[in-house]
Amino acid sequence: VILTSSPTYLGAIQSFKSYRADIQPMSGWKEDTCGVSHETLKKAKFCYVIPDFQNPSGETMTITERQALVDLSRKYGFVIVEDSPYRELRYSGTPVETIYSLAPERTIHLGSFSKIFAPGFRLGWAIGPEELLDSIYVCKQSLDLCPPVLDQYLAAEFMSSGALDRNLKKSIAYYKEKRDYMIALLEKYMPEGVSWTHPEGGLFLFLTLPDSIDTVSLYDKALSAGVAYVAGSFFYPDGSHRNTMRLNFSFLDKNKMENGIKILSEVITH
Amino acid sequence: VILTSSPTYLGAIQSFKSYRADIQPMSGWKEDTCGVSHETLKKAKFCYVIPDFQNPSGETMTITERQALVDLSRKYGFVIVEDSPYRELRYSGTPVETIYSLAPERTIHLGSFSKIFAPGFRLGWAIGPEELLDSIYVCKQSLDLCPPVLDQYLAAEFMSSGALDRNLKKSIAYYKEKRDYMIALLEKYMPEGVSWTHPEGGLFLFLTLPDSIDTVSLYDKALSAGVAYVAGSFFYPDGSHRNTMRLNFSFLDKNKMENGIKILSEVITH
């Protein structure tokens, strides 16, 4: 059994399914058992979460929610996998302590160079208790022996030269503007009944449309009209929430973004 | 069920085990069913083989053996995974047709840049029927999305510039000399009762010692004496053949190689 937030990262769902794991989504962080039965919690090996600017929702777990998850994991003996590829990309608000810092004895913290250096590098890092990392070494070795050596050298140089810090400042200013602009466009163009998250960082906005709209079947129509999105239900392990979608604000320039949101709102309205 | 040769590549065994596959070694290519029961053959999803200069044995499958395996796979409906990272490194003899060329409809041929460009690049290629490659794309995507982009560009440039062909000629001359030298040293130093393979290419020699010698327990002694090897039993899915070992002739210079073989023969003798 693997616990996840709901929604959660599509690639994680695919990866867990390839090992035929029993994926059990948690309904939130407020209830005593996060909406999962006592029996399931006892069987859980680990809980996979993206606490900072989640993919796809863009939401961030509060310190209270993180502490509640840690308490649960200590009570039931499961490990927490804290996937944090967007943590460095915060545009507003205050950083929340990592889950790893709250429970270093039972958390694996995952970081990535994809969003702060270059996505094509396929490099990241893992921080955690030695015995858990030892298992990761063995798995990683059986998959690909090791990450590419040249890319590791380049990333090391990128960090030690100070280029990472300079680049990060630029990225944050760049993406912040795009986030603010997309939210302004949504406010301007979206019809009533559509709501969206207000992420403090990361790359994604998550839209909730009226219940009657199915974003999976709407997709072809949107694409022919010239706009693409990822249907939100793909991020739910059970395929639910078919009235949601993920938008990415990091890539498009302002003109294309305005045009895209305009088209999208028309597709949703008609 | 996954069929393999016996011995076979350690990394493949580890990888298959991580998916809890039932690994069934084939005893050879001569008998009707390669030493595997009719029932097991019917359950086999694929057969993993390294037909050229196998890791660890250095041996090459003859065309008759390849054809026999293809016939078997057609009869029982399993796929053949032809792992061929050493094929380009042939120092003597004549190239044997790939299994892929004998059965393109049911074979996935795997190649690697590790031995002809640089091992640190972690790049390779797969050739096979489209519907099988489609499944590979999905698996690969759930593992790491894609191979590193910079490395792919560099490898493409390495090929199109002609540097690959020039480098390959040099590599072949370089490794051939080392292979010949290690075989000459084994003939000179090894005690009676020790035999070894005579690979026509690749990087490895496989030694068979007298039955009374256990290369796993001999390892610490060898290491303190200053010589390392890989115990052959690690390459047998069932951990048998504890009187075998793999030697790598590609790395050491002649002086160190002579010294190493001398020490090894003393460790074996005493």
C-alpha cells in the first residue's frame, strides 16, 4: 500500500502502478486518519506527498498539516516521501519547514535540478536516513547504474560557481510575473462557476469547473480551438474529479497566455 | 517468468528481481527446450540474452544457437530481449547475425553507448516491433521521463562527425591487445585445473577453477593480496557455480595485469 495526496503527481501514479502497488489516496490532512481506514494505514509502506506548490494543484501544506501527517506516520510506522521539486520557486508568502526537518528519522526528501537548472539534465537528490537511502542505491543501480556523470559535473559547477543562486533569483521574478498575469486573466475572462488555486510558488494552477463539465471529453474541442491543458482527473489515482484541469503558467508569453485563457473560457462557456 | 542464459548479466538479474519476476535460467541452446520445462516455456514473457561476448562469460552464440532460440520463441510465443552492448567490440572471428535480424517481429535489440562512447553517458537504444517499443516508452517515462538531453545531443554529434568510427577502430585495437595479453598471462601463470573462455570480443574473461575452490569465500584473501575479481556465482540466477570468476581485461596496463594474474594464481594455488 502506498498513500498519496489526492490529486497527486501523474508520474508518481504511473511509477507506483508499474510496480502494481495498491495506491490509496488521502482525502486531506484534517481528519484523524486523513480519510484512510485504520487497516489501510497499518499496511502502508510509505506516503508520497508534494508539500510545496503541489503538482497539479499548486497548493502548499501548512505546518499544522505537515505535523499531522508526521504524527500519523509515527503512529502507523510508515515512511514519508517528500517530493519537493518546486520548493525553491516561491514567489510570495513564507517558506514552511520541510517534512524532513520535522521527522528526519522517517522522511526521504527529494529535490530536483529540473526546475532550477535544466529539465533535460534528469538529475535530482535524495536526503534521508541511511538505511532508506541504501535501498534507493540498490534500486537506482538496477535501473541505470548511476546518473550521467557529465551532467553531475555540470550541476556541481553550476552550484559552486554561484550561477545557481543568480539564476534562481531571475527564475523567481520571471515566474512570479507569469503567475500573477495568469491569475489576472482568469479573473478577467473565466465565467462564473469556475475557481482556481492561488499557488505561492511552483508552475501550476488548478481549475475547478462546474460539475457538469467533463475536461477529458472537452479536450479535443479545446485543442482544435488552439489551447491545451491536462485534465485534472489524471492526477487522481481513482480517476475522479473530471471537472478539473491543470494549467501551466511558466512557459507562454503574455500575448499567447491571454489568447489561450480567452479561448479556454469560450470553450468552457459553450 | 523471465528466461535467461546461465550465467547472465548481474544487473539484469537485479532488475528482474526488483519486479519480483520468476527468473528461469536456460541450461544451454542444444536441447529441445534449452533445459526448461514445457510448462515454464509456456509461461515465459520474454527471454533475456547477451548473444555477443556475453557478460560475464565472454561467449558468443552461434547462428545455429540463435536460430534454435528463435524457433523456441516462435513455438511458445515469448519475446526475445537481445542485449548487445559489446557487439561493436569484436577483435577476431566473423560477426554473427543478430537475433533481431532473424526474428524482427519478436525481438527487442538493445544497444549502448557505454562501451563505444563513454560509460558515464547512460545512453543506449532499442530496436524492435512498434507495439513492444510503445510499452518501453511508457515504462521509461514512468522511470525518468527521458534520457538526458545534452548527452543525447553529444552522442548524435559524436556519430555524425565520424568520431564514433575513428574511436571504435582505436578501441578495438586497444582492447584486442589487452585480451591477447591476459590470455597469454593466464597460460603462463595459472595452475592446472583452471580453464577460461576465449572471447572474440567484449571486455570479459570467465574462469572455471577446480570444484573445491569457492571464489566467494576466496575473495577477501585475494583482495588483501592486492587483486580483485567478480565471483561467477553472482551471475547465476540460482547462485551456483561457486568455482567461477569474471575477469575484466579492458582496464589495466600490462605491468599491473601481469602482477594481478600472478597474485591471482598464487591465491588460487594456496
